[in-house]
Amino acid sequence: MGNPQKTKFRNIADFFDSLPKDELKIVEILSALIVECIPDCKEKLAYNVPFYYRHSRIVFIWPASVPWGNLAKGVALGFCKGDKLFDLDTDGKKTIGRKLFTSIKHIDQNEIRQLLYEAVLLDEQGPTGKRKR
């Protein structure tokens, strides 16, 4: 199948360098919030965007400039177990839930922190989201 994107980033810095200025500002804020709330997370590229892991994938940042994310504009903050998070919309068919930001003024940092802390609790429960015994 190959990579449908024209670019494959070597690292997170390359990814950041490629972003348009308006997306970069949003991505920097979201990334800082993730690291603040999940200081022991590991950040690595998957699907050409940054994903943040502990025991499993927790959250990712997907800008509209990365073409196969189906975003017209802005930046999505995606939660890998979003269907299990309180007050996060999913499309009903997928486990991924996301928040879309088209401007830095639309970022409610307290809401994002709450979602991140909740996502960490789910990560602690294991890959299925069920509590470990």
C-alpha cells in the first residue's frame, strides 16, 4: 500500500517544523498540556503524527495539514479510548474520541487536563479499559 503522504517525518522536531504557524501554536499548547499531565509519557510518531504512550496509546495530536486525518482545518486532540471518557463525543462506531481546535482561544486548558487525567486512569486499567485484578 505504501505511504499516501508525500513526507515521512524522521522525528517530532521535523513534524513541528513542517506545521503552518496557526497549527503550530495549537500543537505546542496541546503538547505542553499532555507533558504536564502525563510527565512519564513517551512521545513518538505514528501515522506521521505524535502519539503519547504509557502502557498503551493514550492520546495523539493530528493537525489538518497531515492529509489523511480528514480535517478541513484546525488541530484534533484524539483520545485512543475516547468512547470510555466522560463527556467526549465519538461517532458511535469508533473508540477514538477527539476535540477539534481551530484557534488557541478555543482551548479550555482545564477541560483538556481533566480529559488527560481520566485517560491516564483508563491506561492504568490495561489495554481493554477493564480494571486489573
